[in-house]
Amino acid sequence: MTSRRKRNLILLAKWACYFLILLLAATLQSLPGFLSLFGVRPLFILPVCLAVAIYEGEYPGALLAVAGGFLWDWTANRVSGLMALGLMVICFAAAVAVELYLRVNTVNFILVNAACCLLVTSMDFLFYYLMPGYPGATQRYLTQVLPMVLYTAALSPLAMMAVRRVAGRFVPEQ
Amino acid sequence: MALAVLLGGIMAWAGANGRLASAPEQILSAVLSPFQKGASAVSGGVGGLLDKYARIDSIIAENEALKQENWELQDKLVEYDRLKAENDAYKERDRLEDDSPEYTYMSAFVIGRDPLEQFGGFTIDLGTLDGVQQGDVVVSDQGYLVGRVLEAGPASSKVMTILQPGSYVACVVSRTRDTGNLNGSADYAADGRCVLENLSRDTLAQVGDAIITTGLGGEFPADIRVGTIEEILPEESGRSSIAVIEPGADVNNVKHVFVITDFETAYGQQAEQAQSASSAPAGE
């Protein structure tokens, strides 16, 4: 009984740490001008959600992605639930793909991050820029969206390191 | 006897030359001086080390006290910076209120910017609990138009900027009184510019002319400064002109703004007067 209680406490502490990292990521992502490079800023919530999905599995990862998506929606005053749904699907698929086809290492994580970030930013670009019919879409995509993908992917190992550290620190006894 | 005479001679020589130390002493002193200094340093060092060792507890305590003092000073510095920022904001608000006493200004800080936002939209730290409502006008510290509140939550609000396409504001060229619609443009938004559309084809407006709001429509107060004309281009159809506007506010990087929560436009006053005239008794 004691062992089970201890195990639950460890799991609780681990997920509390994940949530704190997610809160930090949401704060940094919405911080005006933070790490802005030629007007391009990186995403932080997506890499954290992806890292948790990869280290904890597709279902727990998808759940945290929902929380991350809602945080994103609320901090940016976007349509509530849109990003939550998008991140949930993407993180679930990424976790399954990594489990089946890829080894968990930094290079693969960066590549998975770049692919997922490209998907998220391209969908956002499609809905909020291309479909309203704003001009200069190609230039905008090349000068704003793609650099953001690269920037986010370049910084994503930070999220991986943080999540790996938490996952390694809170290991329930068998 | 001979030694006494010698010593007496040395004393007499030293006295006659006005010097208290004799030549041999000086030579000896010159030779020994480096060793004395070295010995003194070693002695002082050892003495200092022993002294430090003996006073280690008090030094540690003193170090802790200094660290604590340093933290307190850092806290005071942060508090000072915060107070200074607030003071600057209140000064700007007083200046704006002096310029336009008919408006009510509320100081707000920009607390969020979404990296995916394309047209400079941001979130401020005031919401409906503070009296902010959807449609309230947002201006910069210097009183230049930034945008208006798109959505007001309880504690925060989302601001749509003048860079957003579709954010029409009725404006006028201050010098020539040419009217037009200020609108965001996807072509210029990344550079922080917007456009004044529907200017007449033969407009006399020039580069550098100031743009202000007209207050028509009742959504924006009149005479709010917007910016200056950077370039005048013919519209595609050739029937009108478009002026590229450089806003006075740095919309993409603004960190502090004022929300005008209460204002009376000339349009609103006219409507009110018309309503009161029609409701007045006919005999009066």
C-alpha cells in the first residue's frame, strides 16, 4: 500500500513538473518581443508538448497537448479549443510515429519538431492569411512562417532536455 | 679608544652632512630592503591569514549580511524601476488628459503577443472588471492611434491594431482636409505601415502631412493623431489615390498603451442634440 502511495506521489510530482514547464513555455511564448529575431519569434508550447508525448507515450502526451493548446488559445486570445485540438492530434501522431519508426535522440526530435511546427504554422497561415485572401502570401510564408519553423526547431532541444530531466528524475519503483 | 674615536668621527661626518644615517647604514639598508619587504609581506600575510582565520565567523556573518543587503538593494532597484515606469505612464496620461480632457484614459501594459499573429495584435492587462469594453480605442503613450479593443475578458483584452486589414478608421489629412479610410494592408503590415484609402485622385496631400481621425461614425474620437504620409500612390483602378501611412506609434513593438474608455464624438453629440430637440415639448 505504501509502495503504491509512493508511486502515485512520484507520478503526481512528475506531471506537476510537466505542467510547470508548460506554464513557463506559455509565458515565454506570449512574452512581447522575447527572443525576437528580425521580427520572428519561436514557439515554446509545441516542443514541450511533443517532448512529453514522446517520453510519456501517445495518450498522456495527447492529454498534456490539450492543456498546452488551451493555454496557447487563452494566452493569445485565439479561438478556444482550436489549437488544443490541433496539438492533441499532432502530438498523438508524432508520439506514435516516434515509437514505431524513430529512435529518441536530439536530431530526430529536432526533425519531428520541425515537421510538426511546419504543420501547425502552415494550418494557421492557411486559415488566417491565405483564406481571407490577403496579398503577398508567398513572400509572407517564406519570410515569416518558414523562419519561425527553423527557429522553433533550433530551440526545441531545450524542451527535450527539460522533459528528459523530469522523466529521468521521477521514475516510479517497480 | 680607537673605536670610540671612529664612532665619534662617523657621527661628526653624518652631522656635518646633515644626514642622520651614516653611509654604511644606507648601504646596509639598500641591501636589506628587499628582504625586509619580503619578510614584512610574509609576516603580514601570515599575520593576516591567522587574523582572518581567527575572525572567520565574523567574516562569514559579514558576508551574509552584505549578501542580504545586496538582495534588498536589488529588490529596491526593481521596485524603483516599476515605480518609475508607472510614474512615466501617469505623467503621459496627465499630459493626454490635459490635451483632451473630454476623454477618460486608462493605463495598460501589453502582456501578450502571439508569435503567429500577423498584424501586430496583442493582449493588454485590463478587462471588463477595469471598465474596458469591446470597441474602446487604444492609443500609445504619445497619443497616437494604435487600434481598438476586439475582445474584452474579465482581466485582459485583445487589441486589434490599425495594421489589421479591415480595421477601417475615418481619417483626414490635417493640412488639406482630404478625407479617407485608414485601413491595414497585408503588403505593408510587416513594416508597421498602413494605408489611407479613397483619397481623391487630385489630392493635394504631400509626404509628411499628418493624419488624424475625424470621429465620423462614432467609433473613434475626433482629432486622434495617427501618423504621417510616407508615400502617395495611385489606386489600381486609377480613380483614387492611396497614401502609405507611417503610424506615430510603433504598433508592432508597443509595450504600454492607454485605453480611452469614455469619449463623446461630435457625431454622438449631434445625435444626442437631435434626440433631445425632438423629445422637447412643442410649446417651449
